[in-house]
Amino acid sequence: MTNIIHPKNVLTYGTYDLFHVGHARLLERASGLGDRLFVGVSSDSFNAIKGKECVIPYDDRAEIVAALRHVHHVFPENDWEQKVEDIQRYNIDVFVMGDDWAGEFDHLKAHCEVVYLPRTEGISTTSLKDRLYPLSGSSADEPRPASAKLR
Ligand code: C2G
């Protein structure tokens, strides 16, 4: 810890559904940019707004992220607009996202440092769903439920 009086606070957001190594590496690298990592985990209602349907419900996804040694605090992400408020509430120095969001949050540079980290290639929640679905015993010609198509 660089400065216990003014710990350097880092903030990131995500859905973290079917938690995988890409999520783990992003959180580990994000925590390395400061002393304390704050994570906004998308609520189920916010994911509906994002056009996503999760396999794992919010309470479990939040508990998994909170159990990680790199994570200092987890809170719900309910809408796109709450980020500036969260930056002020948690006294954030660095905002971090994977580079699939590159440029999307540059407007936050007015409030703190903004960093985009390279994603981990070859793994995603969508690819896990694609591999899991056939294993669910549904026959190939059975129409796939809409939720299976969501990222
Ligand atoms: N990630 C990664 N490598 C992967 C997959 C994801 O580094 N192979 C990163 C993403 O870039 C993101 C974080 O892991 O920073 C969480 O990814 P998702 O759960 O897919 O988050 P998303 O649904 O994109 O939510 O307000 C922002 C949104 O909440 C972001």
C-alpha cells in the first residue's frame, strides 16, 4: 500500500456472469493500479436494459466477486448514469475497463484517470454459453431459447 492515509482507489464495472479467467485477470490487473478496488456488479434489471440475460443471478455474481482477494468493495450497478456519483462517493482515482469499452468512458476523465486494459483473448461468457448449451441435452433441431443468444 503506497499511502495508508490516502489509499489510491480504483473503480471498475461488469456483469461477471459465468465467472472466467478473463474476468479474474482484469480484476487482478485493475487492483494493481492502486490500493483498493471497488467493483460495480450489474444488477439483473440493469442487464435487462443492456439486453443481457444472466445464468447466475446478481446476489451470487456479487458474492463471487466480493470473495476475490483483489476486491475491496462490491456494489450494484443499476444504470449507465451512476458512474460520476460512484467516483465521488468512493473517492476514486482510477477508472478501469477492458478495451472492448475503449473510448466509451473518456468523459469520466473530468473526474479521474481512465484506463482501458487489454482483454483476455479466447474466453468469454458467450463462448461458455455456446459450449454449455449442447451439453444441456437439448437436441440440435430444438429451437434455442432467446436467452441463449444473448451475450
Ligand atoms: N473481460 C476481459 N477479458 C475477457 C472478458 C471480459 O478482460 N475475455 C473484461 C471486460 O472487458 C470487462 C470485465 O471483464 O472490463 C467484465 O466483463 P463483462 O462481465 O462482460 O462486463 P460488461 O457486461 O461488459 O459490463 O457499465 C459497464 C458494464 O457494466 C460492463
